[in-house]
Amino acid sequence: MSLGQHFVRSVQLSSVRTRYPRVVGRNARLGSHGSGGEDEIVVLRTDTGKVGWGLVAGPVPDVVGRSVEELIDPASGVRDESLRGLDFALHDLVGQIEDLPVYALLGGRGRTTVPAYDGAIYFADLDPDEEPGGPAAVLADCAADDAAGYRAFKLKIGRGNRWMERAAGDARDIEVTRAVRAAYPEHRLLVDANDGYDCDGFIEYLRAVDDCDLYWVEEPFLDDPDDLARLRGYLRETGSATLIAEGESNPDLTLLLEIAGRGDLDVLLMDVVSFGLTSWRSVMPTLGRLRVRASPHAWGLPLKTLYAAQLAAGLGCVDTIEGVPGETLGVDTTAYRWQDGNLTVPDRPGFGLPLDVLSD
């Protein structure tokens, strides 16, 4: 039965709740990220009994009575911008109809097992205000996530941007980076400044941790082509293999692609949900031509990590994804296998995520 023979019978909005294993603290720009929250989902049901669901990625249009074929092209994604809110639900629905996992719909160009780094190492050293835990608190978070199977940590840095005096904050960033490297000499380390440095200050930070073998540096400062060229020049001069990752915050895709084309960016990070699966499908061939890698931002929701894994397996060009420790209540995620820092996507229709309970 073709997609044109399946018609949407209902569009239901609901929500799912995320629960982290601990309170996640501050980064260079924002206060506490809390212990989880609720996020909107949309469930699509057809007149043929098929059901697809996903996180809401924008305004949700009324598509009752329309055929699935009118809404999504399996070869490219949703058919127009007005349907972006249904991006993930429609991909899931097509997978259910065609009895194919999403990664197969996307082309199956990548590996079905992809390394995932721990994206939950924030400024635990600064909390609580009355008796801060210091670097030992960051190491405790690393130990907990190592025990949970992570073999790569992304450390938040940039304490001097808001929470500490500049010099003291920069010194603490260096201290924490070196402490984690000493404690986990075999783990992959990434750092994310959330634009909390200027170019000069960030290069000084790199000088102080030049023996820590950083895998990538993420959003070191506000996007600026000249500053990114300076950073690339410094890395080349020092013989560093550290990658430069950008594109999470308010991405100007045209500018980012220009910078990447000059060789001053290695990894693009647009959010898997707010940028969208259809948009990632559109841009990935360009990244391949530029020899630039992708790693969709997934922080906040464990579900986004699973979406990123499907994207990696489907489109390729992704070497690692962002892991979000925690659980999504009411969603059966057990088909995704997590072992020794690697996430394997299931060979199940759609995203392979049965929805057990719809929240009120």
C-alpha cells in the first residue's frame, strides 16, 4: 500500500517527561539546568491503523484528512516549511508504514553503532552557593557517568564569563580540565565554552592544557571568521589535531559553511530537533563535499540523542553524538543498545520507540 493510501485520522498533542540522574548545574551563560522537564510531542494516527510520533519541532498544522504522501517525501523529508512541527512524527510514521527503521529511510550511509560523549559535565564545582564542591564535584559527576558507560566527557568551561572573576574562572577551567584528564587518561575529552571566551583568552586556555589531547573545542567565542581563522592557525602551528566545532547557538548556516569551506571549522552542531531532520538531510551532501563532519546538538533530552544516532546511521558524516544521561518516562528505549561508550540503533520500524504512556 503506497503512502498515498494512508490518510491522517488524528493529530494528538501530548508531552513526555525527562528525568536526569542528578541536578545539572550552570554553564558559561545559563543558570542551573535542573533535573529534567516536560516536552511536547505529537502523535499521528492514520485511517489504516498506523501510528507515528515524535518531539514537536515547530508549529503543528492540522493535517487531518491529508495523505501521508502529501506531507512527506521519503527521499528528502517534509514537503514544506509549514510541516516542520511534524518532522519527527512523519519520519516515524513512514518507517511504521514501510516497516523500515528511520536510518534506512535516510539512506543507511553511516554506522549503526556510534560513539556517544557525555554532555552532562557542567559547573558542579560552583554549587551550592553556600558551600561550593570545587573540582572534586566535577570529578564525582565524571565518575558517575563513567560507571554508566561513558568513555568520553564534554567539559563545560567559561566560568569567567559570568560566575567568577575572569582570571579565577579561567584558572578553574584549566584546573578542571587537567584534573579530569589526569583521572581519565584514556577517555576522549571535549570542551564547550558556550561562547564564554574571547579569542585571545581561549588561546591562552589552550596553551595551558596543550598536553590534555582535546578532541574538540566547541563554541569557544562568538562566531567570527577572523577569530576562527586565528584559532585554526594556532592549532596548526602547535601541531594539534583538536577539532573546531560550531553552530549550536542561533546558527547562520551560510556563514558557517563559508567558514568551513575555508578550512576553519571541522564539525557543525545544529540542534537535531530545532534545525530538524529534513534540514539535516538537505545540508549533509554539502558537508560531505566540504569534508566537514556533523554532530547534531542533542543536549536536554535523551530522546534527542536517539534521534541523532538514527541520523548518524542514516546520513553518515557523523563521528560522535551528544549523550544525555537520563530517562524518558513512558517511552520504551530498550531497543537502543548502550555499551562501553557506544550507542547502537535498533532494526525496528521508525525510531523504534514504543510510547507506553501519554502524559496528561
